[in-house]
Amino acid sequence: MDISFESIETPALTKAQLAELLFDQIGLNKRESKDMIDAFFDLISQRLVDGEDVKISGFGNFQIRTKAPRPGRNPRTGQAIPIQARRVVTFHASHKLKEQIQGTSTPAAE
């Protein structure tokens, strides 16, 4: 299925634009399109909040990492401040996505 992005005017791809693409190119009504996009992102968000990794084949992996507390400093004043432990989300692009970004693809991928 070919999805065209010519209608996207801003450099950022928004949830509203994704819903509009589903409406225009797949034929879902606007309410179904919005609900599907919201459900997709809610599912990803909830899995990450629960501490689970999210793997999207051909796109990449979202992973939760726990960063240890460490000393830091205020760049303006130079004053030492503690940085507390926290959980962060990291994204690692798949090899397929990396190849698409570089403009190269392997014969097996075509």
C-alpha cells in the first residue's frame, strides 16, 4: 500500500495528520481514524509505562532504561546539584529503517 504525504505542511507529523491520512487513503471515517491512532499510541504508551519494551518490525524498538542518580551542575552558576534516578525511553531504529534513511536497500528488502 502506498501512502502519500504530500498533504503534510508542517515538518512534524502529528496524530491529526496521521488520522487524516487514514481517512483520505484507506477510507476510514474521521472518527474511526482518530480512534485508531489514539488507541495505537495509548497501547504503546501503556506498555512503556508498564516497563515493557515495544518492538515494531521494520521500524524500531522503544526501550525503557533506568538511569542511576549522578552528580550534575547548573551550567549557569556552576553549582553542584544532584540528578535523581529516573526512567527514560530510548529508540533504536531497525536496520531496514536505517537503510531507507540512507537511501540504500538490500536486494532481499525490495
